[in-house]
Amino acid sequence: MKFFHISDLHIGKSLNGHSLLEDQRYVLSQILEEIDKNDPEAILIAGDIYDKPMPGTAAVSLWDDFLTALSERQLFVFVISGNHDSPERIDYGSRIMKSKKIHIAGVYQGEIRQVTLQDIHGPIHFHLLPFVRPANVRAYYPEAKIENYTDAASLILSGHPLKEKERNILTAHQFVLPPQGSVERSESEIEPVGGLNSIPATLFDHYDYVALGHLHGPQQLGRQGVRYAGSPLKYSFSECLQKKSITMVEVGEKGECNTSVIPLKPRRDMRKIRGPFAELTAPQVLKQGNQEDYIHITLTDEEEIMDAVGKLRRFYPNLLELNFDNSRSRAAGQNLEAAAVQAKDAPILFGEFYWEQNGKALTAVQEEIVSNYLRSPEDNG
């Protein structure tokens, strides 16, 4: 059986006040084109469908368009919620959608949802585990000692026995660490000090393939059968060097699992460039990349440049961040950042402030409350 694994769509995301909705529409269309070319039997979408718990109407419309297009292609669709999603919103209409081969696990209800398909090698079981926090699990196991995410995941998995002689595929959205080494993370993936919300990949040893969401860089965790698909687009300048892709998985007989990647090409790339103003605006430098790309610039001029942002935007219309690195900024002990060229969304700023003050992230309920009261004007439409 052949299937696609994608994750972290973050539909509705803005980067420093700039909406990425059209970029997301563009890349989702590419995914549909690759489905038409490769004809997979299923697609696994491993969480973070939206960028925030209360997405704007345009974001909801784009997800509806994508889900409808998947349904029209008659493949099985497996969807779980991520830590950015409102589980209840992801779950909405899920019982009706089963008749269209769309299986959604938004809210954790005390068990892992399972769907069994058949191919020439027999049954293949798809297990859907949405993002869970320890508190979600304690509600169903009040007598159990659940102190961290590993405890929670271990309890869930132990209560969900597998037919180990048959093939089992798990879709999950958690911070999973490999048996050895580390993982590649972007600046948007803030985790508590000491990795208190991490889960060891060894918990999933009995699954033939584990389709993970949460980290934005495509990467394998130890064995080939445990993998982050990564996000389909670059969502921060720390992801500039990442190669975004679809993970294609082919499962044969028990024990046969092969993965490959299908590259995704963005509508606009995301780049960091550095140098003096005259060099960065010279024709030979401008030709080295698409001037329409999303750009982070570090200016190294010693002399002050009046209205640097305005002047640079004549050449780089999608300039989103500007830093200065010269003797004055170094003497001050910091880069004189023009913070973002445009302000961040208010809920994001509040979340960052909360993290700095409390050393932990907002809970899903708190995120929803903040988004409700501080959402941007376009979301109110």
C-alpha cells in the first residue's frame, strides 16, 4: 500500500503581519497534483491543520477546499489535531465525513481511533492519536500516576493492544525524540527546558510506520519507520535551509516499509541575505534569487541609512525583517533589530510575553481565550 504523509499545514499563518494564505493555497495545489501523479491509496495529515485555535474564515475556507479536493479523489484521508488546533473544531462533522473516506481524530476520548484497510498482503491498521497533554489523559485514568508526556503516551499505548503480526501505522502529533542524537527544530518550536514534554521514539517500536507531526523539518528518528514529514512551507527564517517535501510511504508485507520524498516548490522562497546596502541592491546580486522571495536582511553599513526599509523594499518588496550589524550595534551589545518590519499578531506577542514571564507556554484553553480577544481585524471578518 502506498500513502502520503504530510503535517503542520498551519493554514492561516502570518509571518510578521504578512498573510501566507496564498502561498498555502499554492503548495496545497501541488500536493493535489502529486496525488494525481502518484495515485496513493491514502494521505495522513499529522496535525496543526490551522495556525491557531480560532482560525479566520479565509483559513477555514482553504481547509474546506483542500479536504473537498481530497474527497473527490476517492482516497482515504486520515487527519488528527495538533497542538495549534482546537480539537473540537477539527472534529466538527467527522462522523458525517466517514462515508467519504475521511477519518478525523480531533478530540482525544480515552482511546486511539483505528481504521482497518485491506491490500494484497492482508489487513493494515491505521491508528489515529491526536495531540494530547497529560491532563487530557488523567481525565480517563484518574487512578494512574501521570506526571509527564511520556507517562501519558505510555498509558495510552498500553491500553491499545496491537495485532503485532499484522501491519500497524500510527499517526501522532507530539515532541518525539530519537533513541540517540537530537532533532532539528526551528525557532517557532519552543519546548520547556529539559524537554519535559518529550516522548521517546522507542515507545512506538511495535508500529511499522509512525507518521509524526509537530517539528517543521522533515527528518527520520532512528529507524526508517519513524518520521516527521515537516511543514509544506517555511514558516520562520530559521527554516531557510530546510527542503520541504511530501513523505511517500510504501508498505509491503509485514516488515517491509520504504519511504521517499517528493520535493515541494514554494510560490516564494524564504531567504536571509547580508551585506552593505550598495552590494545587496547591485544588479548582479539581485539576479541571484527571486526578488519576490520573503527576505530577512542584515545590513552591515557603518553609516546610517535613512528609511532603510523603504529603500530596500524597492528591490525586495517582501522584505519582512531587517537587522543591522556594525560597530554601533556591536558596541550596544545587540543587533539593532527593526524587530519585524511589520508587527507580529497580538496573540503571538502575548504568547511570547507569557512564556518569558512564566517559563511555559499557554495551554490550549488559554490560547483560545487570547485568540478570541486579541485576534487581528481580518479574523473578525
